[in-house]
Amino acid sequence: MAPVFPPDRRYSIGGLIRHGLRRRPDWPPAWRKASPKTSYDVVIIGGGGHGLATAYYLARNHGIRDVLVIERGWIGGGNTGRNTTIIRSDYLLEASGRLKEFALKMWEGLSGELNYNLMVSQRGWVDLAHSDAELEAFTLRANATRLRGTDARILNREELARRVPVLDISPDARFPIAGALVQERGGTARHDAVAWGFARGADALGVHIAEGRPATGIEVDQGKVTAVIANGERIAAGQVVISVAGHSSEVARMAGIELPLESGALQAFVSEPVKPVIDAVVSYNAGFSYVSQTDKGEVVIGGQPEGYNTYAARGSFIRIEEAARRAIAMFPFLAGMRLMRQWGGIIDVTMDGNAIVGPSPVDGLYLNAGWGYTGFKATPAVGWTLAETLATGKPHDLLRPFSLERFATGALIDDAGAGPYPYAH
């Protein structure tokens, strides 16, 4: 709950600072630090945005409140707090496009629903094309997006110059820009606030949230999940969800399941703050880098993942140099700015670059893995649809294409066709 200040201090900057710098005993925590019971109807492994959203919608939509979320670290400390906050839905294929559009519509009202400011900013998504052929492919994607009833349009060079005035579109650039696909409803949301908002909402509905409790085992008896081991404690469960981002393979292996995933490090960084100058998320596809500007004025820069498999959440100077070089190619003024901080996260990806969401080969055990670049933007939709799947025992229609079985049947969802690390982020 937001604190209520005395009337005489409500609009006083000094009063706000004084109250903000001291701990008030009457300010309740945003969510309770639960001591887990010995059994629950549902145990969710992973306290990121997806896991917490699933718990929230189980309680809100289906009245299932005997739910425990366990997080090995702290809420907002994993991949949810280590991404570049992009939301959009301009995907070519039906499965990806429908799920992301459902998510984007949810983002538009999510702050009000949770009564928590997620800082959703629909500043626009601008995807640059560097040749006529690439622009034609983007036109196909834009048309597919519009046929599904969502917004997307193609800009030529002159229109793009008006949309993003500081972008370098000179014809003598190393990779000239032919135009762009734009989705104006795309943009950003505050990543850690998403975890905090769903945690607070789930807690208010009776969900238990336990931080600092890594899962160390999953019990299976005669093909059915029976319990999770966390911090040496056995917690019986009717259903279990694995929602741990880049560590999905390791946790699934506790239940005897081998997933078709590769895990690797992905990093991003921000510059020192400057006045507002970039009013969209802009993606550079000649090697891949993307740029946006925060409300504080920092320029956020992301790029490609590391070229090797790892569970270490750190990156290399090589990737920083590559991403910075391409960011400067878009916005030359960045060359004179200093980097302020860097962070890394672990992503896991499948061979078709799309997620695995739904039932596993173990009865009662559900998977939510393999999101690569695309997990954050799908957060509310995954929570909603996975909660319905758990409550009804039947995969939600939007999740059916993302089943694990597609790798046996060949019904892959290859949005990018670019191998294990698709640039369709």
C-alpha cells in the first residue's frame, strides 16, 4: 500500500524526503515473507514476472489461493530485473503474434488492475530495415500483424527521418537504412516493478511467497509429481510449475526431464543520463543492437547474446563493443557519452527460438521455459493462460502451439529462422 502522509506534509518536498529516508513502523511490506507450509495445491518454482503472474491469476481468476511461489534469490533479482523492458506484438507467425498481442492489450491496463505503477510507456517500437529486400520482409510481417487486428506500419526513409529525427539515415552509412517497421503501441515497462506489482497482488489474494529458497529436488512417484524440495524441506504439491528462465534445463532435470534448450548470457548497459532525445525503442538489424531512453534520461543499449553456453550471468567486453558500435551507427551523439553500468542475465532458447509452455511428461508438472529474448513482453499473457491451464487441466488455446510435443511432431514455430538465437527478440 502507498503511504498516506499527514495533510500538512502531503505536498512538501522536504516532508517527502524526510519520510522517504526513514523506516516507518506503520508502513506494511509490499508482500509478506512466508514460512512455507508442508503442502500446497500448487507450488511455483521461480519468483520472476511469469511465476508471480501465474500465481496472481490462479488466485484472482480461479480462486486457487493455496499457492506457494519459491524464489532462490529475491523478488525482482533474476531475469525479470535483468532485461531491457521491451513490449510489442509485431510478430509474423500466428502463434507468437496472438500471444504477444494478448499480452500487449493486458499491459495497457495492468497498472490500474494491480494498483501499482508499472511505468508502461507506449513510446513506439521502430525496427530498421537495411535493404529493400529486408524492408519487403518487414512489409510481409506488418501485413500479417494488421490482419490480426493490431497496429503496424512501414515507413520509408523520409517518414522515418521525421519519426526519429536523431537517427542517422545518411546514404553513406556503413549499413544504409531503407526504412522501418513501426508499432506505435510498442514500448517499454519498468521490469522490476512488474515483479513487485504481481508479488503484491498475489500476496493480497493469499498466495505465499518465499524468497531465498532454491529448489533442490522434485519428487516424482509413478509418473506424477508429488513434492518439491527447497532448502532441504519437503513441500508436498498437487501441481508444480517450473518457471525459472535460463535455468529451466537444470530444474527440469530434477524431475527426470531433458529439455531441448541451450542457455547463455545476455547483457545490456546504460549510459549516463542526457536530456530526452530518443522517443522510441529503435532496433538496428545489421548485426543487431537496440536502443531506448529511460525516463531518467539514461540510454539503454542491448545486443546479441554471448556465443557460448553458460549459466554465468555476466558478459564480455566484446559484446559491449559490438552493441555500442551499432548503437553509435544509429545515433552518432552516443560516441561522446560514458557507460554508467552493465548487467547480465541468463536466457534459454529452443531450436525454433520459441518457448515451451504447458504440461510436461510428468503428470502435474508444468513447464514455462525457452523464452530467449521474448519472455518479458509476454509476462501478463503467460500468467493468465498458464493459470487457466493449471485450473482446468487443459492447455489454453493460446498456449497449445508452444507445447513440448512440437519438437517430436515437427510443428515448430520458427519466427526468425536464425538458429538458436533468433533476432526476433
